[in-house]
Amino acid sequence: MLASCAVGPAYHKPAPPDVRGYTAAPLATTIPRARSTPGSVAGAQTLEPGATVKPGWWKGFGSPELDRLVAEALAHNPDLAAAQATLQTAQFELKAARGVFYPQVSLGLGGERTRTTGAAAGGNFGPQLYNLYTGQVSVSYYPDVFGLNRLVTRNQQARVDVARDQLLAARLTIEGNVVNAALDLAALEDEVAATRKTVSDQHQTLGLTRTRYQLGATSQFDVLTQESQLASSEAQLQQLQQARDVARHLLATYLGEFPSATGTLHAPALADLRLPATLPLSLPSTLVRERPDVLAAEAQLRAANAQVGEAVARMYPNLQLTGSFGDQSNHTGTLFDPASRLWNLAAGLVMPLFEGGTLRAQKHAAQAAYRGVFANYQGTVLGAFRNVADVLRALEHDSALLDAQARALRDARQASELVQTQYRAGGVDFLNVLASETQVQNARIAFVRAEAQRYADTAALYVALGGGEWMNASADAHGAVTDRR
């Protein structure tokens, strides 16, 4: 009689998307080497379909400095601390919700002294004084006949899963942000160094131009033009230095530090990084079980489903059983005598008969909310697949872009040397020299950005595939792994 029966809709996990790949055109499993580029960043990369990202993916870049930065962020970032506290709150609320499945037992002790009049007792006698001492244990229990309590608990369990998956998503976001911030900082350091080299070269060129002007071999126009070019490069250097400082401040905040601590902040140089030669590529059918944001959206769907069940269960009767056992006496010495014993057993059934349409409207509202959450889930899945597709296409183009920028820098340097020689021989005017210097400067910065972009897109693939965070989903506060795929 007291066993609960199921009311409300059963929950069915959404099926994985029925798609064969991430992009319309087939993907090449090998990303070719950037042949004109020296160093690790030019290496070929191989995609491994069916392989999953493992936790600690950033270690594939082979940089102890980068490993230290990510570890420090995971330990001290305040956003992660807030997400962890949210998870703990949900876990304690779940424990509190589960208490309804057990009888509620309370102990009551009381003593009172009372004076009554004869009139109150319906007699003609004088006032009465007496003491009354009571001690009793009360028990109440709500049998979950129609599953309301079970659905409330299921809803709370889903909220725990949401909080856990959002914590994993926050971890993944911090990991990706730290890696990207470190790459941006490294690229800006190289851009600053390249621009300083340009400024130094232009200082040297200006000195030579002034000497030629003093000897009558060139005009004052060439001197003024070179001074203007140098001033423009110095202004660009200031802009890059400002951007570098901002990048340092951003990285410091990811680590849970104040911007004033950037003096001790050490990020890896691009030259110290290693490009991973093999990259995992989860199957489309498993992506929805490996991305924390999709897992959180699916947990929200479970919670919304349970809320529909709650709304339905509230339309059914609610049974309550109560009882008490104790003693009551006018004297403490006889409080526990058999003659002072008292007890009570009661059962109550409450069934809604007329609520003005409230319960039915609440059920329809819960159903509409479920449809909205399901639409959000579908949007999250679509966004996840778009994210992976964008990164895969970017990786395809990164190698060719890096190779082209390397060739552009090499050719710009050769052209600049040739123009300098021709200018000294009187074969070209000074504007050609300035144009060649500008071309070299732009090519230097474009090459550095192409280097950083290839590293950044490689990191973006790990993040887009979930970063292996689903392996960190713990069933309890001690980190026991639960495979919820």
C-alpha cells in the first residue's frame, strides 16, 4: 500500500545527433607541414578519429611554464571557487531533500503550573491550582504514494549534476583562457621584439640618411621622411607594449592574482612550445557525452522533466501518518507510571478538489518550461558541433597560412636588402627604401601572429572536444570518477 507509483512523464535521454561528420566536405586526417617555416610550429599534425581528449591536454605543448600557469589558475581562480561552492550547496540541498523519505521523530518535554476558577470547570467551588508535566515522542511520516517526494529528489539530483557539469565547464573555460592568454602574451612579446628591431634598423637608416644628406648625396626630404617613418614605428611599439601589459593583467586575474603581481609572472615564449603531432577527434556520436556544457544542458533537461512530474503528482492525494507516545502527570514522581501513559495514532488524506485551475496551469507551465529547456539543449548541441567544425577548418588553413607568411617575410627581407643596395648605388629613390622597410615590419608581425594562431587553434580543438573534463566528473566530494556517457 505504501509503495510509491510513478506519475508524470518518464525521462528519455536525447539520442546523439545522427550525423557522420563535423563538416560538409571530408576532412583530411593529416595537416601538412609548413615547409618554409623552421621550428616545431611548422610540423605536420595527424587527426585521430575516435580518440578522446585526456585531462591535462595542455601538457601536450611541452612547456613546464604553461603547466604551472594552468595549475595555479585551477587552484586559485575565484570563478572556480564560486562554482565549487555552488556544487556543494546543491549537494547539501539534495541530502536535505532525501530526509523526507524517513520518519520525522521529535521529542517534547514540558511543564506548566495552572490556576483555574470554578466557573471555568462548570462548578461552584473555589479556584484550583495544579501542575502538569508532559514528556512524549512524536512521529510523522508521509508515504510517497504517488511519487511526489521521489520526483522532488530527482529534480534536486539533476540540479547537483547541473552544478557539477557547470563546474567542469568553468574548469575547461579557465584552462582554455589561460592557454590563450599565455599565447597572446607570448605573441605580443615577439611582436614587441620585432618592432624594436624595426625601430633599431630605422634608427640606423636615419643615421645613414643624415650622413648622406650632409655629404649632399640626398635631400632633406629623405631625412624628414625617414624621421616620420621612425616616429610611426615608435608609436606602434608603444601600442604593442600597452597591449602586452593588458595581456599580462588578464593572465594575472585568471591566476587569481592582482595586476600588480605581473612582475613575477613568467609566460612561455612561442619558441619554447611544442606543436602536438597527433590530435584526438571524438566521434560525433560521443561529443554530446564529453562536453561539459552539453552535459549541463542535458542535466537541466532532467530537472525540467522531474518538475513536470512534480506538477502532476501535486494533483493526487497526499497521505500523512502521525503518532505520539509519552507520559503526562501532575507530579514528576509519577510521570513515568503506567497510569500516566498516553499515546496517539492518526492518519490523514488530503486530496485537491477545487483549486481554481491552479494545479492544471502549473502542469502546463512545467510542460512549456520543459520544451524551452529542450530547445536550449538542442541549441547547445548545435553550438558544440559548430565550434568543432570551425576549429577543424581553421587547423586546415593554419599550416598553409604559416607557410605563406614565412615566405612573405623571407621575400620581404630579400627585397629590402636589394632596395638598400640599389639606393646606395643611386638606382632608386628613398621612398622605395621606406616601402621595403614597412613591408618587412608588417611581414614580421604577420608571421608571429600566424605562429600564435596555429598554437591557439590547436588548443581550441582540445577545448571544443570537451578537454577530457567529463573524466573528472565526480560522484562525491572526494573525486570518484563516474562515466555518465
